Amino acid sequence: MTKQTFATLPAHTVRAVIEHLGGDGHGLYDPVFLTDLGVPDALVNSVTTIHKSDGSYKGTIFDANGDIIKETKAVYSLSLYRRISDDLGVGGSQMLGRGFEARELHGKIVAALDAGAK
């Protein structure tokens, strides 16, 4: 059996995933969004990790009510962009800053999907 990657998914599914992220390089997302978009469980699990608050300005995780949480099981948006770009073979980013990197990878992924549709 061939290992499933984002490159083996239909282009419309990959596009829906990155459109959901919208160029975000900072967020932690509930993995259910991937399942809802049709990403197989094994692939969802491969990009889902436990994230822990560290008490720092950029390393503290808050819930929807603004309360600090110790940890959460989530998909980190920038890691997902990196994984998809690796799977599609579009190359990485030389941008500094998580948001800039995510937006560059977003554009590269869209361009690869568009090129494959022709």
C-alpha cells in the first residue's frame, strides 16, 4: 500500500485545507477541521501533536474564552503548510517570520495546484 500524503489527496481537498488556514502561520487548529474536509484519519493524526503552554508571551495557549490552558491536541498551521509543501515538492520558504512564511507557502501550494489542474 502506498503511503498517503497530501500529494495523494484530490487537489480540491488540499485547496480547501489551505483556504481554511488562510495564510495563518501562528494558529493551533482542532484536527476535526481536516476530517471535516475529507482528509483521512491517518494523515490527520500525522500532523496532530500535543502543544504545551510555556508561560512566555508567545508560548502561552489560550482557549476561546481567553483562559490559559496547559496543553492542547492540535494542528499547528505553519507545520501543516510545511508538510503540504514538502509532500507536493514545491520547496520551502526563505521568509523570516511565521506569518510571512505561511503566506509564501500558501502561494506556492496554490500555484502547484493550479499548474496540476491544467
